[in-house]
Amino acid sequence: MAEQPLSDIAELLLAEAERAGATAADVVVAEAESLSVGVRLGSIEKLKQARQKHLGLRAFVGERSAVTSSADFSRDALLRLAADTVALARVIAADPCAGLPAPAELATTIPDLDLYDPAVGRLTPEQGVAMATEAERAAMAADARIANSEGAEFGASTSRVVYGSSPGFRGEYRDSGVSLSVVPVASENGSMQRDYWYSSQRRVDRLETPEHIGRTAAARALRRLNARKVETCEVPVVFDPEMAGGLLRQLAAAVSGYALYKGTSFLIDKLGTRIAPEHVTVVDDGTVAGGLGSKPFDGEGLPTRRTTVVDRGILASYLFDTYSARRLGARSTGNAARSVGEAPRVAPTNLFLVAGTHTPEAIVASVERGLYVTELIGFGVNPVTGDYSRGAVGLWIEGGALAYPVEEITIAGNLLDMFANIDAVGTDLEMRHAVSAPTIRIARMTVAGG
Amino acid sequence: MSDFDFAPREPARFFLERFGLSENLLADTVGAAIARRADYADLYFEFRTVRTLGLEDGLVKTAGAHIAQGVGVRVVAGDKTGYAYSDEVTVESLRLATRTAGAIADESGETGVAAVSAARPAHDLYALAHPPVETPLTDGIDLLSRIDVAARRQDSRIKNVIAGLGIEQKIVLIVNSAGVLVGDVQPLVRLNVTCIAEDGGKRQQGTFGGGGRVAYEFLLAEERYLRYTRTAVEQALRNLHAVDAPAGTMTVVLGPGWPGVLLHEAIGHGLEGDFNRKQVSAFSSLLGRPVASPLCTVVDDGTIAHRRGSLNVDDEGTPTGRTVLIEKGILRGYLQDRLNARLMGMPLTGNGRRESFAHIPLPRMTNTFMLAGETPPEDIVRSVDRGLYAAYFGGGQVDITSGKFVFSASEAYLIEGGKLTQPVKGATLIGNGPDVLTRISLVGTDLRLDEGVGTCGKDGQSVPVGVGLPTVRIDGLTVGGTQAG
């Protein structure tokens, strides 16, 4: 079958939706190629390759709308999809806030944010196997107590996204992603612990070396061996950067326009008020060059931008797409995220807690007796109230030093209190994810153990 | 809600006609896939239709209709898996995917010929007169609207109702080098109700729902949708006045049904074949050994009619079955897919599952539950002087290597003097898988399965599952709350 440009498919769908009676419509078409390889104990375990394409159509009939998606790109299927979408929209309730953004809000230029590295698409399975093998080898060579592994995995993908809407927006971009991870298993005295490390980037040359990933993963698994439980107590809790990033994700969910109007956010009515100390500033920035959360335009064709969410402790902005902004009498912040087959929702782009002035070592040294958290499990967060209670793994701090590993404990508090009690922010911010934070210390939480 | 040309009672015919394929071509493709020194190959065709409706602010304002289709080709050689998939189902894409997946088996040989014969699934667990995906859209809109009215009428403190209906139909066809050609049509219905309650500046939510591989009418029967709604309202209101959870180790009583998620996390994942073959599970090499109190018998059963976790055949074409995992406290079995069963020299259990054609099968649970015991549930509560009663949970998670698991109670009460007293919020329970079932000191007569909303995540793949439990008493489980001492 001849390849049809994705933009032609978008044009056809928009025209067909209008012909079927839509007053407005938008279309996302995405195409991706991916490769992943898994290596375990030095030999290939799996090789996976794929090419996938998918499209989504949203049609409005006045204030009514519906969203559909399909993987069938045949002309007949597209014509039927357009008609079905409009028919579906007609039977749905009218919503006065529904609709596409005003044309004046749409992005007029599509910046090159360095999201695509053509070298990623040229990576071969052999190269992936070599990198994964090296990462696992480095992990297993680190210590005799690492005699087993869940393996190492290498992944590479490139994709192309086209977005078009009836007010006239047409945008297209490519991006790429490459990742390498390893999960070694450490054993001693009949007990086992696994941990992991990984690197994820848009460009191959920015990936951490297999050697570094392997050694870091090994060190993390080893330091969990011979873990103890601790007595129930109230102590300062230090979140390592990975776990501090998790707290930012809770913040991101609570500042989403949808959580606010639905009543499912603990930050309702908190705009403009102090929610954290002076040294806490949180920024969302979709324009960071090469950023894992960067996009040249959002899921509705608005320019992405830099928004200060928490400004020196004051909740300075919520995050909106067009719909949630209209519901709350605000303006979109360009945070519409769009999966192919879904209506827009709000998601951060690159969200980060601005680095502070304390080195991570100084933060640990400042704790007489407390917990350094390296892993959290479970889903014990109530988004409505901010109540927080999760299983934790980490290291116990005694006299300002990491003393021994602990597990089978929980940490509990309330996110409002936890943000208010961030009493130290580390210097060690690294943009390893779309949502990133440095080490932070929370003055007091309940640790439940024996 | 229908856009089918015909109801696909015959999955094989559906795929062959839709994509212009023939049984001979499929057999040749599987044959080519195992041509190199491979042990096993399979093709997995999928055509999935999803309909969604969403209500908020008293109005059904969102509707979705989605079609996904594709084919995954897998070649297994030793412990190596090659996998390729495509959402284009053509002779050419099949050939390309077969070549790509086959690259894992690196020595060329004669072209194998797989003798494939069409089979019917071993069970017929969800035959329905009317596929739920053919339910008129207006019925779903009407249902969600009635839920909104019922919730608000029940209590004026209910300020918002968010409800969603999802109806899915997955048609699959599996062709493998073991000679199987088998198809299945898998319906799946799920209704969720969330209520937001406000009172005196306090806000809380309650969530409840249910479903299964059932007809749409299941939601209406015995006014199920109204029961889900009432339960969500009651949970939201109860949480408004709940006290903070205690922290520390105490006696915990788990109510019947959904708290069976304890078994899923604490035991089930640790008994999946892949983790045990690789010796990375806390249960590795404990087969035949006691891992639970003699009161405990735990099974995984994919053959219960209409349950969310049930399947006629697993995603490798193996009939699902009932596997005894723990028998009177002794570890008896693992859950297997083809790869791990072959490498471990163990029988297939029908637990090879995948999220979609884009995913490699893994050993996964179906419906996992503990059989009923002999103690009346009232006596179990009465036996506890001070502890926690957990009636419903949010979600759970496990680290299968260390065996540590966590799950969060969304409905719990303090037990004082053998009676449920105050409702408690924010209780997280944490324990050690190989240890927790040894602490079960009483098992109730009241086995109940969950309502049909469970989804299990593993290796980035989500599949529907079920759980179940009678009331049980666990002596000494760590409860993570904020109220120390």
C-alpha cells in the first residue's frame, strides 16, 4: 500500500467531519517505530520491534462533542469514522464550556526544541544488545553478592505527530527517545533485594554510560541488604531526588484544572496563598531544549510556555487546557496533553523543583535521627484531602549519617503539611524525567514500623 | 453503540474475511516462524472495540468509540523471545513481522510445516445473547443520569458525581506451532461511580463500581448500579468523619471480597513462573513447604463464568484452569505461560496473558482467592480486643524479590472490645509475602469474590483480574497511619 502523508489523512478527516455536520473538529495522527531488547545473565532474552500508527478525531456539534480513534487508515474506515463521531456527538449533553481554543491563542511558529535525534532511528538491535549487556555486566561485576539479575533493557523509539484543527492550526513534529535500564538482584544471608537504575534521553549521546548505569544499580541493590524494621516514631524524612519527584507528581495532579473543578484536589481555593516555605519554587516549562516533557505546541495547538506554579512558596498558578480554563474562568496555560484517542486533559510538561542551597550530604548530615527514603510503594494518596500513607524503603539516619537499610515501614502525613514542612532543598536537581526534583527534607512525618 | 457488519460468533472467520487471509497462509506463517531453530511460535490477532461514556455535573458530556487492531508474531528459542507486531494486518506485514521476530533464532534450517487445526475453546464462560458493545448509546446515557440523581437524592452533602461506563469487546485469534488455531470473543463491562461529599469545609470522596464479562443488563439486575452508587455515597460520607489511622503493628481483620487483593500482592505475583524460573521471587524454591497457616487454601481460577479475570483460553491458546497455589498452608503450584512451563518442566496452567497484540505474554493471575473456612465472620470480629477492620481497599503493590507488599484501605474501622467503632481513614497495610499468611489465625465461612473492577499491572502491561477472600484475622500486621502510639 502506498504511504499517504499523515497530514493528508488529517485534512481528509477534518473535511469529512464538517461534511457530516460537525461545527468544529480536531485530529491527531501519530506514527511510531520502536525497538527494545532485553538481556539477562549475559544473553539475549527478548527482541521486540514494531511500527504502529493511530489516529484520533474529536468532533463538535455546537456544544456537544465526542472522541474516537482507529488504527485502520483505509479511506472507507476514515469516512465512516468521521460520520460515526459526529453521530456520537449529537446524542451527548451540551456543555457551554466545550469547544476549541480561540484562533488568536494558537501557536504561530513551531520551534525546534531538539526533540529528535536521527541517530536513534538508526540504532540496530545489535547495538542495543551490546549496551544492555555492558550495563548488566557492570552491575554483576560490582560485587560478588550480585549473582542474579532480572536483566537489562534497552529501548529506542521515534515518532511523528500531526495535529490539525478546524480553526486552521496545522502542526507536525518528530521526536525520539532512548533508554537503558538494569535490575540486579543482591543476596546475602538468605534474603534477596533488587533495585534498578536507568537513563532516559531524547539523544543517544546524552545517555548515561552502560558502565555508570550498571554500577549505580548495583550500589542501590547492595545498600538494601540486611534491612531492618524500625519502631513507630515521628522523625524528619529526607526524600532522594527520585522520590521527591514523586511528590511533585502529586502536586501536578492537584494543580490540574480538572481536579480543581471536579472537587478532587487538596489545593482548591489555595491560589495566591503560601503552601510551602520561601525556598520552594516549582516551574513547569514545555520549551526546555531536549526536555523529556517538551513539546513545540500543546495538544490543542497552543504554544507551550514557562509557568511558575509555586513562586517562593506561594501557589502562583494552576495548570489548564482550554476546557478546564473555561470552567474556572481562567485562560489555558498551554498544558493540554493529548493521547491519540482521548479528549485533552491537563499534564505538566517539564515540571521541576528549582534547586536549593543545601548539598544532599549536608541535608543528611543535618538529621540527628530520621529516614532517607529511596523507594515508595502502594497507592496511599487521597487526592481530595492530601492524606498520604505509603510503604517505604530506605536508609535509617543516625547522628547525621546513613546507618543501615530499613524496609517494611510506612510513612504518613498530609501533602499540605508535607509541602509546608519542606525545610531543606538540595542543590542536586537533574532533569532525569519530565518531572524532576532535588533532594528535599520534610521536617516531620510518622514512620510506622514494629 | 454498534458498528459491526456482523456479530463475530466465529472469530476465525471474522479475521480471515476482514483481512483477506486464509487458514493455509496462517499455517505457513507459523511454519516459517519456527523454521529456524525455534521451539515455539505463535500469531495473535486482535480486534478490539471500546465504547465509553462519562458523566459529571449531572450530564453525560463525554463519549468515545475506539477501534484497535493488529497482529503480534512471536518466536521462542530456548529462553529467547523475538516479537514483532503491526497494526496493519496484511500478508506483507505478517511476512515482515515473522522475519523480524524470527531473527532471535539465529540458525537457519528447513522450513517447518505446522499442522494447524481449528479448535473451539474448552469453555464457554461468557456466551451472551446480546454483546454488551451493541447496547444502544441512549441506554448508557440513561443509566449514568439515574446514578447522578440517585446519589444526590440520597444525601444533600453529595456535591458532585463522576461516573463512567466502559464496554469492550475483544476478538482474538491465536495460531501456534503446537498446532492450535483458536479464537475467542471477550466482552468486558465496567461501571465506576465516584461521589464527592462536602460538609462544613471538609471534602471527601467515595468510589465504587463493578462489572465483568457480562451483558449490559448485569448492571441493572438486582439494581446493581444503585447499590454501587449507594456504596460510593456512604463511603464519601463516612470518610468525612473518619479519624486518622493508627500507626504500628496490630491485629487486622480483613472483610470478605475485594480485600482478597492481599492474596494477589502478597502471594500471587510471587508464584508467577517467570520470577521463580529466574529465582528472583521471595517464594523461589519454597514449593512443597509451608508458607501459610493450615487454615489457608488459595487458588487461581480462570474458569468462573462471567468474572472479570476469567478467559475461555489464555492469550497463548491454552484452556484456562483452576490451579491450587496453597493447600492447607503448603505451597503447591506456580502460574505458568508456555515459555516458563517448558523451561521449568512444569504443566501449563492457562495463565499466559498479554495486554494486547503489542505485548509479549507473561504468566499472570486470573481470579485469585482463598477458600472459605469454618469461623462465622461475627466471631472473628468479636475475637479482637483492639485492632483494625479493613472492608475495602484502593490498590496494592508488591516487590516480589523482597516479598514486601503494601495496600491501602479506603474503608476501615477501629475494632474495640470486639466491635467495630470509629471509621478510620488513610490506613496503609504493609507486610512480608512469605510471612503474612502464616499469621492468619481465623478464616471465615463467608468467601466472596470482588465486584469486578480489578486491573493488574506487570512489566507495563495491564490485564483485568479478580480477587476474593472470606473474612480473615491476621495477627500482627503493620498499619501505617499518622497516629503513633
